[in-house]
Amino acid sequence: MKLATWNVNSVRTRLPRLLRWLDAWQPDVLCLQELKATNENFPTEAVREAGYQVALHGQKTYNGVAILARGKLEDVRCGLQDDSDDAQARLISARVRGVRVLSAYVPNGGQVGSEKWHYKLTWLQRLRRHLERGFRPDEPLALCGDFNVAPQARDVCDPTAWETTVLFHPEARAALAHVADWGLTDAFRLCHDEAGLYSWWDYRMLAFPKNQGLRIDHVFVTAPLERCCDAAVIDREERKGKQPSDHAPVVLTLNDAHAVRPA
DNA sequence: ATGGTTGCTTAGCAA
């Protein structure tokens, strides 16, 4: 099974690229973030014609997440499903081919110390609670998305400069690590050790041609899936050309060993 | 300490 995640930064602007990318990569599942579209505005017909079912949690102007799949999306759940009255559409999950898939758009956090920063840290804490209440670390589960946090120094072009910002601040890294401590592994790091592999580059300052990026888009997997990770790649070609998203897709290839039950 | 760019919505916000 080929499982991918991509912050498209407006699904309507990116639709031609999205359709080309689906055709070229043929993923079984694609998690999308930053739709910047309501469910009504989402190009559902075009995506269906490309052969994908859609689970949607849209919002006007900002945020919005989705899961596209070749095959049935079951038990769809929207939001963090806790007590807080949160209008921001940042999480959706569904079961696909026996795998629980979550598409998450973690808050950026604005400036360290700001109200948005505290919302980001709280949101990650709430995500951990959501995992604890809704799922089990021994089930096949993939938590995918734009986490707006680079886990380690090797995931950042200039760690010293970035550690004072929301994307690589020690507190943000600790909050993400606490989510992973529930029972998740960074699937990309099962396949690659080297530094300098990024998934996001600022639109400004020629960040992409200079490869001044960060690896903030991730696929986290539970133990049953960790055993069957065959490959992980960042499609940095997708960041090139006219009207790219500022994020590149991340693609994980899984064999179906998790589906094999002992006799 | 700003600025640089993109997208949504229409001058300002969010990233």
C-alpha cells in the first residue's frame, strides 16, 4: 500500500497539480492539509473521476483536511473530539483497508510566546489525548500530516537559527515527541539517516533553490506498520515549476504484512 | 528587526 501526505496550500489552486500527481504516483491513500476550502468548495467530482473516494473536513478560508483513497473509507471521524469548542478543521481520520489513517494539520504557532503558540502546544497535547481515547498503539495506524515541527537538528537547514522559532523550538519538539511517545515511529527515519532532506521551503528568499528548508511533514506509524515500511520518499520535484505548494508530498510504501494473521 | 512570497478575500491575515 502506498500512503502519502501533502500540504497543498489551497486545493482549488493546486487542483491541476493534484490530479497530475495522483496520476503519476497512484497512491492508495493521500492525506491532504490546508485545503482552504469548505466541503462544498472541494473539487470532489474531479477527484472521484481520478478514482478516489473522499473523506472531508473542510473550512472556509483556512485549514481544512481530507483523506483520498482508492477503496472504501470507513468510520470517518472529524476533529479532536474533546470538550473544547474548536472551530478549526485540522484533523480527520478513517479506516482504509484495515489501516487507521489520520490526516493532521498542526497549528503553525505564529510567534513563540503568542496566543497561537500556546494553541499549537495545547493542540498537540489534545492530539495525544485523542490517540489515547480513540485508538490503540498495537493496531495498524498511520498519523500523517503537516506537523509544523521539525523533530531533530538534521531536519533543519540551520538549527541554531530555527530553534528560536515555532517550527523548531525545544518546546514544540517536546510536544511532538510526547505525541510520538504514545507508540509511534517516524517512518521516514526508518529509511533515511541523512541530514538535508526537507519537506517545506518558504516561498520567500529563494529558500527552495538554496535548499533552506525543514522536514515538518511526517508519517508516524504504530508497531504493526513499522514492521512493513519498505520505502519513504519526499517528492521534491513537486516543489518545482509554476504554482507549487510550499510543501512537497511525502510517500510511504508499506507491504501488507500487518494484514497477515498468525494461524 | 524587517523583509521576502503566496492564497483567500478584498486590506488584512495567515503561513
